Amino acid sequence: MNIIGPDALVFGVDDVAACRQYLIDYGLKDAGGGRFEALDGTAVVIRAKDDASLPPGLGTASMLRETVYGVADAKTLDAIEAELRRDREVIRRDGVLRCADDMGFALAFQVSVRRPLALAAETVNAPGAAPQRGPNGIGVTPDMPALPRSLSHVVYFVPDVAKAEAFYKRLGFVCTDRFTGVGPFLRPAGTLDHHTLFMIQTPPFMKGCEHFTFHMGGPTEVLLAGTRFVEKGYQSFWGPGRHLYGSNWFWYFNSPLGCHVEYDADMDLHDDTWIARETSMGADASQAFLFQYREKWAPSGPPPGAKP
Amino acid sequence: MRLCHLDDLPDGDSRGFELRATGRDTIFVVRQGASLHGWLNVCPHHGAPLAWRKDAYLDAARNRVVCGAHGAQFEIHTGLCTLGPCLGQALTPVPLTLSGDGAVHVAATFTEETTP
């Protein structure tokens, strides 16, 4: 089943104004109607928590109300519908298929709204390799844009990770890597990205969204966007750093959406020849390295108080 | 040590204070009139900071402390988590004293570095 990845995440929030400002400052574009878009049209949708148009909440602190998957074509919607009608209620209306997964997360499937992007990736020059940036090409400038390009992945806390994984396997997701006793990184068939969904086993009262992230153009954009976000007063949670599974650069922030919000970049791609790795979760397994924001500083000249 | 003057605390809202040079608020104070509630800026779930933005520790109605990590909710008066990953646990209180001239003081122990 040719599922590409998440097209949108829909939240029912406590503080709509705060979430709106947060997502704009994060770098998404206010597209109206509570929709905040990345460059390719993938989005986060914000509604008031008591909005009657939202699917029911999860009964926890989580504010995630729906995960909208983009698929390749109507034929894929037919295949998903046929598979899910075997054991659950599915509603198909106006080209959108709606149901709930085995943990109770509301899902929607639609022909993807993603717009094709034609943007350069971050370039690197290194001895021994052909230059990626030719003579007089500048690598970084203070005012260069660093905007989220595409909704990358969502991470769920789930009370029964084996059952949750089995559901997504029915839809053609494959496990690319696994943290033992924690959960799988899952890749749907319509993308080579290491994961668009990761799940973490937790007690039932934690069920919900742990984080979501958008892909940036490269590590420089992750660090630049994250630095600008900190300078606006937002609270870093974890990072910047680089994960081992997926190789993606990361920087996570607190948010008023009831979950962390991340910038990521440069994720590994995998195809069906890949054999999933498995290890115990821990600090060493989660990241190759981890740094922490600090205010800009520079060494210069003589010690303070010295005569010039 | 002196933290601030009562007038420096927004009534009905929260404010964070960085007492250790860690780059983030060490404690936060919620003011409700002349009542002050001080808490360590540490969520019992991961030991991570609570605010999602500088000084932003409360829900929209300003009647709960909310963690910006996973939306855990805490009672302002007791620090008890009533919803979220640290359900049943509580924030660590920071005793504050309010003098007659409006000065707000915190015990010097909260300015010292501690090993997490």
C-alpha cells in the first residue's frame, strides 16, 4: 500500500493563540483555518480542544486528535479501505478515509496534498570529494532562510506496542530498526525515509503524541532554526544532536501542543533489502553526539582591563 | 536571597527565575494576589524543564501548571500532577517569603549547583 507519510497532524489545544504564535515562530506558514504549512504543504492543524469537528480525544494529556496520512492515489485508498473494513468501521467521504488504529488513535488517509519541492540540500566541501559548493558559493549567512520543508514523522506513546505495530504492518509499514522493549521505527511503502512513525511502550495514562518533526534542508538549518527559536524565548528540551538509528540530526523543544516539537534533517533512506537492527534504548544508543545551546561568544584581543 | 519585588510578579500568571547559570529557569513563581507558589522548574517525568517559552508555565485559563513536554497538568497550590505522564507525582516546592516591603526572598540553597 503506497502510503507516503503524514500529510498533517490535527491537535485540539487549550491555548489556540499560543499554539498559533508557536508554530509561526517555528517556521510554518499560517495558511488560514488553523492550518500551519511547511514548504511542501504538509501541515499542523490547530483547533480548540472543544471543537465539535474533531475526533474524540485520547483521554490523556495528549492533544493530538488525528493523524492524516498522504497516499499515492485513489487505488491505495481502495486497498486501505478494503483491508480495514475487515474488522472495523471506516468512513469514506470527500476523498478522505477515516478510522481509528488499534490503540484508539484517529487516522485519516487522503491522496497526498504534498507539493513537489525543488530545493537544494545543504552542501558540503571536503578533501577527496568533488566540491558540492563551487567557487564563491557561500555556506552560511546570518540571514539565510531555515524553514521546515516537509512533515517528517510522528512518535506515539502506546500501551501495547506489539499490537500497535501489527496494525501498521497490515498497511504495509515495515520495521527499519527497533529499541528492545520500547518499540519499532516504521517506514510505510511510499517513502524510503527511515521512519515516519516511531512508537514507545508506556502505561495507558501516557497514551498520546511524544513529538513530531519537520525535515529541514540540512544540519546547518536545524542549528540555525533552533538557535533562532531559542533566541525567541522557546525552551530547548533535547539537542542539538544526531541520532544513530536514522542518522537524523535533531533538536527538540517544549511546546503548548502537549508534545515536543523537533527540527530534523538528513535522515537515512532504506529499501526492502535493509535488515532491521535492534538494541537496548539508552543514551549511547540514541545519539552519536549531543550538544546544548549557549549564547554566542567569541574570543578576542587582550584580557579585559589590559591596556591596548 | 532576594528574588524580586512583589510588583515584578504578574498577578494571576507565572514567572521563571534563573538562579544557577544553566541557561534555563531554575524555579518559577505563580502569583495569585498576595499568595505566591514557588516550584522547581523540573518535571517529575524526565527531570526536564516545564515551560514551553520563557515564563510560560500555565494553561490558557491560568488555573493549572502545564508541562511543555507532554502536557502534564499540576495543581498550582499543591504541585500535584492530576493528568499526564507523572500522574500522582508532584512538583518540588520552593519556599518563598514575602516581607512587609514587598520583597520576595528564596532560600540560598536554591542558587547552589546540584547534581541531577
